[in-house]
Amino acid sequence: MNASVIARIAKIVPLAVVTAVGIAACGPTNGEASVAASAPASTPAATSSATPGAGAVPTVPAPAAPTTEAAPTTPALTNAAPAAAPVAPVAAKTEAKTAAKAPAAPAPAKPAGGIGITFNGLRAGQKIQVGDQVSFSVTWKNNDASGTRAVAPVVATQQFEGAECRRVLSMAQGTLERKDATGWKAMPALSQGGGMDYAGTGNDAAFELAAGESRTVEYRMVLDAGNQPGRLYVEADAVVPSTYKVLTKGVVTTSVVDSHRPVVNSVSKPTPLVVGGTPTEFSFKVSSPDGPGLLRPAVYLSVPASEGLTGEDVTIEAKVGGEWKSFEATEDCNGRIGVAPAQLTGVMTGNPAEYTFRVGLKRTGSTKPVEIEVGGASDGHYGAPTTLRPAVRR
């Protein structure tokens, strides 16, 4: 080939092509692609996806050599100059070698395993009738692949908005039992209460769970009739035995209902109340799904705690057989002053039952309106009260 032909070829073939050929030749020379391609087929399987409800599975890192060599391959090619720029083949090789020696990216942190908690027979939104026995079970599972976990199983309800007594702690009242090898065992309380004592109720039933192992415990509970309708949060905890350390918890939100609650049907307008003088008088009717046999009236004076009034400052009378009968006024667990329904036996006429009362105040230390709550109770089931606000003359 003569000199003129060689000159024409040099003008026709761009230097960029020569550069691209040089870069292509660099990859196999450093060995990045070949190492990545020759990685064992089982390596990708080391990173498992989490199974719903089973927790995270630790990731097994790939061998150190493939991680160090293969990671820079993409950045080296990405950072190479565009084909249109005249870069010498030697420069491309140097850049690739430099990138290959760059520190490998840190391995991702292993996902932490833990204890999974699953409720069986108790679901979100489930209606729980007061007085009925509710059976359910809880499963604790060790999702930590690194080893054995010790667990003390604990179940209790959180504070309850429908608690009969809400002045200090809104605790659901009732019974909770756990099924052990020897039979059903009563728990100290249905509710957690105000401290952490409830976390120790599972120490006598503690168990160990190997990786992937699970244990199911049966429970049954009954809510007392005095509990009012409302949301009830049932909580299950995995506690470190003989401590108050809660590893994890699961909560199911249920709904307490009561089909036995009495209902106020009508209320008359109360007459004016003269403090230290004439009491206010009113009548109301109440019906019960269970009939009038166990029905009793409920009358309470809602008094602000700052007033410091006691039962001696309040008079409560009911009309029985055309005559007025006085009853002792006492303070209930919510700070209201009134008459316990159990005392008001036989204070009714007809069905629905009609009651006539009068309430007096010897003194009052507040200018706030006087409120009187009236309602009914039947065999421990309390109905929603109706509030009366008589005109007050001081």
C-alpha cells in the first residue's frame, strides 16, 4: 500500500473511532466484567425478600473480591469522555485502572429481626358485647434468623374510654384468663392499669423461640356490665422474661357494645332551684330492653371539683306512693354526687318507668350552671344519661 492510500484512510477514519476501540479493549483487560459474570449463580439468592408478618431476613453479603472489583465498572464507563471528544487510548486505560482501585461502596446494613405478634379470633372493628365471653389466641413468632429469643407473653387492654370510672384511670373492668398446661389461669386484671406491673404477668408462661419458631397462647375475657360503649384496645406484648422490657407489641382496636342499656324516653322541664331554699323538681321516663323488673333510676348532680361540695350539701328526694322519700347523697367514682341506683328499689310507676325527683343545694361555691344527670340502670347496665339545667337563684 503506497503512501497516498494510507493518507486517504487516515482522513476517512475519525480519531474518535480509534478512541472507542481503545476503551472497549480496556474492560476485559481489568477483568471487571468477567468477575461479575463468573459470580456463582446462588449469590443473588442470598438476599431474601421479607415475608408479610414474618419480619425481616438478614442479608448475606457477597464475597469481598467480586464486590471490590465489580462495583466500579459502571462508573468507569459512565465517566468516560463522549465519543466525539478526541481522547487517547492510553488515557482511557489509565482512567479505568484508577476507578478500579476506588473503595467499594459500604455493604447495606442487615435488617433487624424481631418478634412478630398475630391475633387470631380477634379482629379490628370487632364488636364485643359486655357480659359475653370472648375467646381468642395470640401467636408470637421469632423472625430473627440470628438466634433464639426468650419471650414472656403478655395480654391486657389499654385505657378504655367507656370505663365506668374515668376520674383517675379509665380501666376496663372484667376478667381475663390465659390457658396454661394445667388449665385456665386468671390474670390479675383485664386492663394494664397505670404502671408496668402488667408486664410481669407473663413470666410464669415464658418460653424460648428458635429462629423461625412460633408459639400460640389461648385467652378468654369478659367485660363487666358497667362498662360503657366505646373503643377498646387489646394489646399483646413480647416481654423479656423477669423484666419490664417490651420487645414489641401488637394492638387490635375493638368496639364495646351493650344491648341491655336502659334508654331515657322523656324528661320534663325542671323547676327553678333556689340555693339554700326550694329544690328543683322534675320527672323522667326510662325503658329497658330487659323490661322494668330490674330497672332503677340514676340521678346525679355534676359538681365542679373546685367547689368542694359533699353529700351533706345536697338533698335528693323521690316521690313514692304520692309521698316524698329522702335518700342519702354520696359521691361516686367519677366525682358526681347522687343516689346509687341500688337504693332506689320500688321508685317507679308504669312501663316505661316514670320517676319524679327533686334535688336541693344547701350551698354552692360557683356561679357555673347546675347540671343534673338522669338515666337508668338495669342489672348493672347503665344507660346514657340526659342532662338537666334548672334555672338557679342564689
